[in-house]
Amino acid sequence: MGWWQISADTLAGSRFVVSPLAEAVASLLLLERAAAAHPGERAWLAEHLPAYRRRAAEDPVSALVIRSALAPRWTADFLGAAPVPAPPGRPAPAFAEELARMRATPPDQARADLAVTLGGGPLPAALDRDDLADRAADVVAWVWTHTVLPDWPRRRRVLEADVVARTAHLGRGGWAEALNGMRPGIRWLGESRLQINAYDNPPRELGRAELLFVPVTPNQCWVGWDIPRRYALVYPCSGALTDAGRGPVPTALGALLGAARAAVLVLLASPLSTTQLVALTGQGLGSVGRHLRVLRDAGLVRRRRAGRSVLYVRTEAGDVLVRSAS
């Protein structure tokens, strides 16, 4: 198995971050592999895969770069590199800023990265060129513009909700509870060891590098780095959160409760905190609080404490109401 040895300083400074570029690369992986993990991904592929395949047919060199960079067991370093988070208190980098770093990959490094994903040896003649990173960045930019950006506000709320949930797990049960089950092969082994996959790779000492955990909404995962400064583990966010908000609020339920309050009730099929509800619905904290109070008074929602968090979930009466309206 592959695992990382993480120092106490690195672990203490680890953090969860949201990366627009990682979301775009994860969506690119989904388009390339064309294998949906759930009905939401099947619908998304049905909408976007034909246009992506037309683009690939029109630009076969760039299509070959992407296929070569996204090998089954490895993603080329320049495509799946660790994001560079903003310093505390500063806005997160925009997609264009992240993409510019990919474009700045030196040609020799891009060729070397592709040689690794292709198993070593000389590159095919079609890839012996200096614009590999630029071509890959053009494809990622297309994926972002056409398939991610129109839905980015909702996706960002889902990702932020996952970060809130993981941080709460960390506070309650430490790194084992926060990381176990994050993606296949991930396990906290104890003694400052993090298993990152099930492959028979030698362990890696991270030293004092920065360690980032990056959620994405597609069911894709990889590890990336900028050695020796930064390492990242990109993982699919919680399935319940990924699917949240995909379906419309039933018309009858919206007419009865109001659309905003009905949206909160629909989401509470599984326990969520007020912060998560704010992230998923896009409503203000005060509005969500008022909706929860009314739903509790009506016996449709109950709350319980989990560590330092207060979680809300539908009661049996709430379940019956949502099922009936649907």
C-alpha cells in the first residue's frame, strides 16, 4: 500500500480547501472515463459528453495529451498538481489564477510528467512538443466554461458543506474519523501515517510540507504535489451532499410551506448542521434559523447534539409529508 509519513507540524497545519481547478479536472476525468457513479452523474454526462467528444475529434493532438495525462493509475503532475491556497484572511485563488500556473509548466517538465503516466520510455512523436501544458490547460478551460461554471455556485456550496462536515468530524474524533472512508484506500494508520491508496508504492516522508485535503463533487480522486512544499489529496465529497439540491422541491410542498422552507425540509433526510444548510441552500443564516424553528414547532424536524455541533433531521411526520408531496 502507498502511505505518507506526516510530521506533527504538517498535521497540525493541514487544512481543507476548495479549488475551482480541481473541480474542473475532476469533471474532465469524468468526461474522459464516461463512467457515472450515480444518476446525477449519468444525467450530467448525457448533457455534456457529446460536445466534449466533438471537441476532442476536432483537436486530436490535445485529446491525445489529455488521454496520456489521465492514465488509469496516475494523473500527470502538471494536470493534477496540488492547489496553492490563499493565506489566511485572503480570498481563495480564482480559476484563471490556478489555470495560469498549469500553463506555466516548463515544456521539459510536462514531457517528463507524461512519460511517467505512459510507463516510461520515449514519448510518441505526436507528444514531442513544447505546448503540452498549454493544450491541456485549453481543454480544462473548456470543461470549466461549458460544464462547471454554470453550476459553480451550487457546487461551491456543496463543497463548503463537505468541508464543514469533515472539520466537525475532526473535532469530534480526530484524523481517523475525518479521513477514514474519504475515498477508497484512504485510512489513518496511526503513528503519523496516512494510507493514500492500495497500490504497492514506497512510503513518502512529507517533512514540513503543507498538506491539503480538496473535495470535488464528481466521484474522482487523486493525489498531487509541488515537492517539497505542498501535497494534496483530492477526494469526492460526501455522496449525500453531492446529490443535495439536485431535485426540485415538490410543487405541493413549496405551496404549503413556502419554497425556501420546503427546501430546508427536503434536505434534512440526513442530519445536517445549520452551517451546512446555509451552504447548501444559499439562504442566510437568519432565514435558515427561522425555518428550522417553524419546522421544529410543527413537529417536522428534530435536533440533536453531536459533539460541539447541533444537527437537524426530519421526524417521521416530516418524512411522511415529503413523500406525500413527492
